[in-house]
Amino acid sequence: MTTIVSNPLKGKHIVLGLTGGIACYKAAELCRSLIRQEATVQVVMTDSACQFMTPVTMQALSGNTVYANQWDARIHNNMAHIELSRAAHAILIAPCSTDFIAKLAHGHCDDLLSALCVARPAQVPLLIAPAMNVEMWQKPATQRNIRQLIDDNVRILGPGEGDQACGEVGLGRMLEPDQLIAEMLAAFTPKSLAGKRVLITAGPTFEPIDPVRGLTNLSSGKMGYAIAQAAYEAGADVQLISGPTALNTPYGCIRHQVQTAQQMHDAVFDRISKQDIFISVAAVADWRITNVSKQKLKKNTGDDFPKLTFEQNPDILAEVAALSRPPYCVGFAAESENLIKYSTIKRLKKNIPLLVGNIAQNTFGLNQNEIVLFDDKGHHSLPLADKTNLARQLIIEISHRI
Ligand code: C5P
């Protein structure tokens, strides 16, 4: 049975609270990104936030009336704090200032945003993205308040570290909008892999011929990276071993960069004994060149072409599957024809419980894919969808099997 999953944020109503801080400018992008994820956004701003960003901007971006005043008579019953918090699936305060953290820690409610946080029903999660100067973040009072909020089940997102608008450097930067989106997606994903350690290989490998040339393939890494993100959303501790790609490390995952199949093999075996699940998505080169030239091969005229000699690369997945206590192994097969036949044979030959088959020319470099899952009960297809969506479906399929 195929489980159809949609984007975890689709249809979710998010109250996005802005408090006073220069990071308000990032809240504009965050609002758009939430809408791109098919959430609806109700913006609520404090007076100080209105000094940094006008409600008109947030109104235009969210498509909803922005509320900033506790006594706003536009809302039914004049009880904005009740109405707005009851409608929310989650409340996200981004940026969350030092002062607002202190207010939340002490249960103050002398403005609309703090009042609706205090008034929120128990099932509505409160997430905050602190944004402040490094000294303000490190002050004992702030840290005390953060500990109190953690005890009170408030999720603290970040802060990040780096250059600050004030010119100082350190902890206190608000997370970037894409990082906050990753956190929000994770917040709405059931934790089907909670506590599981997952190792994923992704992308192509690159086998050198000389210092500037090599053999590689058209794998973009998109499928493997999407699976890493989906595993993180599902609560796993994720490490990604990646060949050369142009992709950013998925939020929350640890990435180890490699180039050759042998390096990928070694990076996998350095970590494999501690893993619960191994997902081998990488398009690993089958052969490597034995006569790699130390210097760049020179172009000769005539037909004096370089003579390359090859040897077999290790089969990482087959070696992992052959361990005495292997993790749960998932392989991929990229075939150009006879997908069902070749994938069935490949799964049995590599001795793995689950293999994902796809047509190479329909996946390499693309954002969408169609996959077929092969296990000892047979096979079934997951229809054409974005790789992020397929990755989430695959993670659910894996979680049902481990
Ligand atoms: O043997 P073949 O390349 O067709 O199998 C594909 C599967 O095996 C993929 O999961 C791929 O990541 C893995 N593989 C591997 N090491 C290799 C070749 C493939 O782990 N040398």
C-alpha cells in the first residue's frame, strides 16, 4: 500500500509574530517562503517590530490583515488574542527579541503578540527564532529565560552564529528563512525515524584521469539530498556522504565531501558500525583508472590517444549488506531499460531488503522522478512527483519496514 504524503506545511495556518529587531527584514522572505510551502500566514507585530518593517509590507506578502494592537476593534468580539491563537496550527516568533523572550518566560501579556502566546491552546506549538546582539544572547538573564522556555515546551530555533548587523560577530543571528522553513517542516512531520542513525550516499563520484580531467556521471545528488532532508524531518540523525554536487547541505544533516568511489567507501566504513539505516543513493563509478597521470596529459596530433587502464571499484552497498550485523540497507538502481527485471536481480544479488528502481534518463539532473520499490513481497510504484515528495514517501516506507 502506497502512502501518499503531501508537504507537511500544506494547509497549515501559521501565526507569524514579529518583534523588534533588524532581522525583521528576513521575516518578509520567511512569510513568502511559508506561503510557497502552501501554508497560510497571519502576521502579528509588536510596536517595536513596526519600527523596522511596516505592517503594509507584511500585509501585502501574507495576503492577510496584519494585527499589531491588542485593542484592535476589527476582530470579532474585540478578542484578537483569543481568535488568532485558536485559528493557528503553530505560532512562530521570528525575529524574537531579548525582551520578548523575557516576556514569554514570565508570562507577560501586555501586548497582542505576548497575550496570544499566553492564550494559545496547549496543542498549538510555539516556536521562537531568537535574534539579538551576541552580548544580549549570552547574558545570564537571557540564558535563564531560554532554559525556562525550553522547560515550558517552547521550541528554540537557533540562533545562528556569524556577522551581526551591529558589526559584532557571534551567536545571536536569526536563522535564515530557508533554515526556519526546514525547522517548520520538521515540526509538522511525524517522527517515524526518531532516534535512528541514517547514513546516506549521494551524487556522482569523480575518478581522476590526470590533475584536471576525470570520469563522472550525470547524477545531480538531488534525490539523495532530498532523502537526507526527509530523514531529518522524520527525526533521524543524518549523515550524508556526498560526491561532487552543486547542492547546499540539507539543514540539520552532517555532510562529508568525497570525490572518488574509494573515498566514498572509506567514509562509509568509518561510520557504518554506528548506523541503523544505510541508504545508498550515490551513482558510484564502477571502474577507476589505474594509470592516473601526475601531470596533465598533453594533446597530441594524429591518433596517439591516451591509453587508459581500469580496475573495479569496491561495491560499497554490497559490502555493507555483507557485514555480520548490517544496518537496514536500501539501494538504488538507475537503469536505462528493463527496470523491473534488472532491479529484481540487483536486489537479490546485493542481498538487500529494499531497492528503489528508476529510469536513469528520467531522474538524472531533474527535480521530479518516478520510482519503483522492490522488496521480498514484490514491487510497487510511486508515481511521478517532486523528489522532496518521493523522499518523504520513501522515508515512510522505510520506517514501516525497520
Ligand atoms: O551495481 P549498481 O551500480 O547497478 O547498483 C546500484 C546501487 O549500488 C546503488 O544503490 C549504488 O549506490 C550502489 N553502489 C555502490 N558501490 C558501487 C556501485 C554501486 O554502493 N561501486
